[in-house]
Amino acid sequence: MSTDIGVWIAAFLTLGILSFLYKDNPFYKVSESIFIGVSAAYWFVYMIYNVIEPNLLGNLQKGEWWYAVAGILGVMMLFRLIPKIGWLSRWAVAFMIGTGAGLNFIVYLQSNVMKQIRGTLAPLNSIGNIMMIVGVITGLIYFFFSAEHKGLLGGAAKVGIWFIMVSFGASFGYTVMARISLLIGRMHFLFSDWLGLLH
Amino acid sequence: MSEKLRRKGRGCRKGGLIPLAAFIFFLFLWDGAWAEDLDTLPPSPPREVTAFDTPNDAGGSITLTWRKSTDDGTGAGDVTAYIILRAERKEGPYKEITKLPAGAVRYEDTTTKDGVDYFYKVSVSDGVNISESPPSQAVHSKAQWFNFKRLNMLLAGFILSLGIVYFISRARAGKELYIRKIAGLDAVNEAVGRATEMGRKVFFIPGILDLDDVQTIAGLSILGQVAKLTAEYGTKLEVPVCRSVVMVTARETVKEAYLDSGHPDAYNDEIVHYLTDDQFGYAAGVDGLMLREKPAAIFYQGAFYAESLILAETGFSVGAIQIAGTAMPSQLPFFITACDYTLIGEELFAASAYLSREPRALGSIKGQDLGKAIILFILGLGVVLETLGITGFSQLFTTQ
């Protein structure tokens, strides 16, 4: 059994979080509060040292003064705390939404449209290709919102949702396996690092 | 025949029998060392070394091309490597920047400073001897305004944007734009109504990503519609978030919804509150809130990762009506399994337009549908051409 106080605290908190499976209880509440508090503080410090310091202060020190614009937008977010000029924070939010949407437009257009089209354009010379092409076309028809899913369009959309559901089933099974490995990791910590029963 | 091979050949003919016998004698004496000692002739140097600024890039790169040494693959066939040398003055000193295997005819130097002139030499080695090409002409790297290799992206973006702008202008002009029913959205009223009847809260979880993610923006758009309903019905709404900027925007969204519905007095900042940026810390916090508050309806609208099932299972255990929506393919199966209704992928983006009937949102959905119709046509045509063995069409969609 471990003699490290840190391992004991980690084991207590792990069991506290797992006790949630039984029902809400004081141990869970304590573990949850510590988890939220510590992680919020951790991310606060992380943001200062990994975002503000290298990306803003570091660049300003190098004389790249245009980074001050980002700093000013960041400060504008804090104007919410002063009701009279709180509206200025909207500018910073608008800038963030606008740039996010603009940059993602190109990213999605490339990865979700152009590359998918390129990948789907294959000859009908194998069962695999036929399945892929039918799946993509009917799946796309399912996400067509301008017409009611009736008749031929409805039939194609139904085939499309079947393809989608089959892929979800495969994804579900794959992810469950990944989650079980996470559980095994925590169990290994309890039985090995804490109790020392496994070597 | 390469110069090196010719010189080697002449050497053997001139020698005659006596030197040949001496040669064999030394072979026996020095065993394996003879082969290295014999090769004193360098391989022929690479020819036509050309350096130029790499086209269609953002600068910081110079490309070199050359014709292989005649002893690489042919001739003596003993070339082992090409060595790229660089200097900032023609007379040198030249420094080695990389070594490439035999057969190489091109190298992209991505360590250049824009605007600085560089000279390059390409050396060739056979493991013992080295010969150098003459220096290249001076060349410097610079950024280009356009990447012509991405012209297809520009065209696709332009056509899609044009369609969206056209349909938005139609919607603004008062034209009725049809959008089919989206399963799950009709249940929004039902879910909020149920919470009202039971006197319990409505929870809205806007995902765990920041505001630069489109799914978060779509989720907040739906939050506006849900907040309008909760304001009208007098139902309590709670929005725990894990990003500070999302908190700010969600507060604005809810405040505006309460104002629009004529109940500004019912709004307070506590409706939207921050928990933590940490993924599982956030999940633990929301789970605790669910168990204690026992909401009658829970909306998960935005980007989710591994916490999706943890949240949805807890919501299910407290008996809430759950409506999820995300475009994260790996999380959709969990929401479909644990929630009553799930908006799949693009349905999330169409949902806010469907609920609000706002011209800009409706026009955007119609514009995207036009894009899908064009893609369906392209797929049909492209597959036929590919099947007929015409592959040029599909190359138009290759991107960088």
C-alpha cells in the first residue's frame, strides 16, 4: 500500500467521483467541488503562462506592437464589469465570432466538401466503391432541407439515414472500447499505485 | 558513359599485365581495404542547378532543382548522396544544410529569411569523393499574394457564398422559404412545457468548445429560442458553461431573448454561470447540478467530446426530456442512445433557422442546400466519368 499522501488524496477523490454511480452523496460533492475549483484555478494559471505570456506579452516585448490589438480586445471583454461601457465587450465578442466563422469557412470547405468530393469520385467497379458512393449521395440527400422527404427523395433519405446509423453503430462500439480502457486505467491506479495489489 | 567510368576504363588499359599482377598481389595483401583506396575519382557533379522562390507560398522557402549526376543510377552508379550547400555570398563560405539520398533531383529549403539573397551548390558524393556543382544564381524568398493551387477553393467558396447571399436577399424581400420539418425541434415546446408543468428547471448545455467553433455559435442561437420559451412560460432556465467568452455571449443571448419576449425582469446573470474550463471537471459539475436540481428538460446543443455520454446518462437517470444536437460524429451515437431527440450534424445548424424563421438564417440554409444540389450533380457526373476512365474531372477537386 502506498505511503505517498498524494496517492491517498487521489485515491480518495477517485472513489468520491465513482461513488456518483451509487447516488449523490457528500463524498461526491466534496470531490466534485475540489475538482471544479482546482481545475478552474489550473486553467486560469495555464492561460496566463501558455496564452497571455507567450502570445501577447512575448510578442509585445519583441516589438510586434500589432499584438496590442488582441490585448485591447481582451481588455474590452472585461468592460462588462462596468455597466456604463459594458456594450464595448460586444465588439470583442463580434470580432471573435467573425474571425472564427471566417477561418472555419475555409477549413470546413476544404475538409468537409472538397476532400469529400475528391474521395467519393471513384469508378463503380467494386462493391466497396458502390457502397461508398450510394452512402454519400443518400446521406447528402438526408441533409437536404429544402424539400419534404417524400417519394423518391424520401426513399433516398431513408437509405441515407440507415448508412449513417450503421456508421454510428460502428463508432459506438469503437468508442466504448476506448472508454473501458480509461476505466481500466483508473482501476489500475487504485489497485496498483494505491493498494499495491498489482505489480 | 560517364567521365568517371571512361577515366577508370583508360586506367586499366594503360596498365598492361605487370601492373595487373601487382594489383592482384595487393588485393591479397590488403584484403577488403582495396576497394575504397582504388576509387579516387569523384562522381560527375549535378548539372543545371536552378534555385527559385517557391511559388504559391507564404514565403520562407526556396526550391532547388538539378539534373542528376551521370554516375547516379547510370555510369559508375556509385553515387550515395547529394549534399545541399548554401551561402549568402557567391564566393561563400557555403554551409551544408541537408543531405539527400541518391536519385534526388529536388529540394525545398524552408529555412530561408524573406528578402535575403542566397546562393546554392549541390554536391554529389560516392562515399569517398565529392564533386560540387557551380553556384546557382542569387535568389531570395518572398510571400505570394495568391496561392493559385487553391483557386478551386476560392471558386467553391464564391459560388456557395453567392447562393447564400441570393437566398438571404430573397428572404429579406419577403419570399416564403420552405424548410422541411426537423424531427426533434417540435419537441422543444413540449420539453419546455413539461418543465413548466412540473415546476422544474430547463438546463441548456452549449458544449465544451469556445466561441470560435461554429457548433457553439449554432448552439447559442438555439439557446436564444429556448430562452424565449422559458421567458414566456415563466420557467427557470440554467445554463452552466465552461468557457468565459461563451458565458458572456450566452448571457447576452438570454438577456435579449427575455427582452424580446417582454419579460426583462425575469432575467438575471445567474441564469448563465461558469463552472470550469476543464472537460471532466465541467462534466462532474453539470452532473452534480442535474442530480440536485432534477431538471425536467435538458438541451445539449454544441460541440461535445467524451463527456457526452456522462452528461446524457445522468440526464436520463433524473428523468428529463433530453434534446441533443452536435456535429461531432464520434459523440452522436451516444446522444442517439441516451437522448429522446438528436439533431444530427447539419440539423444543428438548420435548427436555429427553423425555430426563428429569421430571414438571414433561412437564406443561409437555402444557400447551403443549393451547394448540396451542386455537389450531388458533381458526384453523379464525376462517378460516371471515373467509371468511363476519364480521371481529369476529379483532379479539379484536389486541394492543398
